[in-house]
Amino acid sequence: KDYYAALEERYMSENVYFLQTENYYLERNLFYYMKDEASGVFMLSDSDLIADVKAHFYAATQILLTGDRAAARLEKIKEEIVGDGSDSEAASARFLEAVGKYSEDTNKGVRYCAEGEMLPEYENAALALRTGEISEVFESELGAHLVMRCEIDDSYVDSHLEAFRDTDIVRLYNELVDQTAAGMEIVYK
């Protein structure tokens, strides 16, 4: 009885629930098949992976604030960081200090992200910057953000290559799905 009530509460029939579950497992199994070394679909050599990281990843850090007047508080923090704007290197160092001091983000370090991985607002802000530049304050569903674009550290990439490989496989898979879906016609019945 509770099962059917839960389905109805979500505007779902038992058939739709089973179809969604089946699609979830099909997609998951397809992803694992494509990722498997035996299939060879997403096999990248280390040098190809490093080239992919340089082409499709970016590094950034942020100060995230939530709650009342988060954007206004973040504007004041930005003023402290940037100062008169004459010394961008000092501003970068102050930004990194401010991340540890003020940010409510669980990740208080430099985040390496694949294109399409983060919230669109965050990604658009980060990709619009050059290394060392600081964004304008912007808001998303998570709160108010201030982002600084960072340089991709080659030694960090080399020492975390398998983590980058896993993220890049997801990026490649999503890219392949998007390309395939773009060529399909949706027909409603």
C-alpha cells in the first residue's frame, strides 16, 4: 500500500517506475562496457589523457557564501582581496587565504574540473577568466560565488592521472551521448 502511495505521490505508475529503473541499469551497464579495457572504446594512452586534460579541463577555486546578504558580504571580501588592483599576484595569494577563511564550500582547494562537470554558472565564470583572474560575484542555487581561475599544475596531473582518467571517461561518455542524441528525432505518442 505504501509502495503505490509513494509512486502516486511522484506522479508515477508502476510501469513508468520499472521503465526508468530498466533505463538506469541499461545506461549504467553501457557506460561500464564502454569503460572496460576489453571493449577498447575509451582507452586513452597516458599522453592522450594528458592532452585531453589540457584541452577539456580547467582549474579554479572559489569562495562560496550562503544565507542572507551573501552576495553583499562577498563583494566586501572581494574588495579586500583585490585592493587597488595593481598587484594581481598578491591578490591571488589573498584569494587563496580568503578561501580558507571564508568559504563555506567543502572543497577549499583548487578544483580540477572537466567541461560540463560543474554548475553552469560556476563553469561559465571560470572559463571566462585567464589564469589568476577573479570573477565578479555571481549567484546560483547554492549561494553566492567568487571564482579565481588557477593554472593547471602538470605535476598534480601526473600524480593524479587515474582520477583524471575516470573523470575524462565520464566526460567522453556524456559527449558521445550528446552527439548521438543530437542526431535523433523525438517522437511523442
